Amino acid sequence: MESLQYIIDSICTKLTVESIYKVIESRIRQGAFTIDEILPSIQSGDRSLDTGSAKMLAVAALEELVQLGDIRIEADNVIPLKDA
């Protein structure tokens, strides 16, 4: 698994790790969601991102949150395990 920062640097997005986590944490507070539901919010931070790039960023950030024990992912569903 590549780190979120590595992917940000590789695709040359103006987004930061913090901005992506902010989008995800905001959505986590609302309950379970699908990965695709957060893509438009990520893309709104950098209009040059295509859907595939936004999804790579989302998946990398979500995988880091899984490792921290904040969420679990089942298929494309993100399930909060504690308050973010």
C-alpha cells in the first residue's frame, strides 16, 4: 500500500493529506457511506482530478484509517468504528 502523501506527490495534486482527511472525517460523522460518495468532495478541492485519481487518494486515506482502527471497509462501504 502506498502512503497517501506519496500518491499526492505522484499525481501532483494541490490537495494535502489534511484536506483529504477533513473531507473523510466530515463524512464519517454522518455514518456509513460508500467510497464513491466522497469522490465529488475530494474533486472539489482540486478540479483537475479525474475520478480515478480521486479514488486512489480516497482509498489510500481510508486504508490508513483502517490501520488506525477508526473504520472498516466492506466492499466499497465505509463503516465508522468510533467518532472521528
